[in-house]
Amino acid sequence: SIPEGPTLGFLLFAREYTAFRRRCFNTFAQRLESAIPEEVEYQLRPLFPLLHVEFASEELAARLTAALVKTYSLITIDAEPNVL
């Protein structure tokens, strides 16, 4: 059965797991930034747990989406066609 209130153990686990996810998120954002060529105009908007990558080129964003959507679960924002 599920307890009505969270236990101390669960709260500690949740805190540690969130810290782990944040570290992984930050590492991913750093690696992504280092992988993007210098000539590509973009802006990272880290909104943990979401990472928005906004490209100056809508065409580049569309091509990246088409190439990556087969492997990754990308969320594109209809109102922002330059953002993955």
C-alpha cells in the first residue's frame, strides 16, 4: 500500500534524485554548447528540466528536427519555429 504522507526516506531520495538530474542536465547543456560550431547562431535557454535551443535560422532548426526526431523525443514549439 502507498502511505498517505511521504516518508523521510522518500523525501531524501527525491532530493538526491533531483540533484542528480540537475547535474546531468547541466553537463548535457555544456556538452551540447561545445558541440555546436562557432559559426552557428543560437541561444541556450536552460529551464530545468527543459533545455530550449533557439537557432537564428528557422531552416537549420527544421533540418535538425527532421534529422533528430527519428532518434530522440524532441518537443518543438509551434509559436517558436527556431526552438528545439
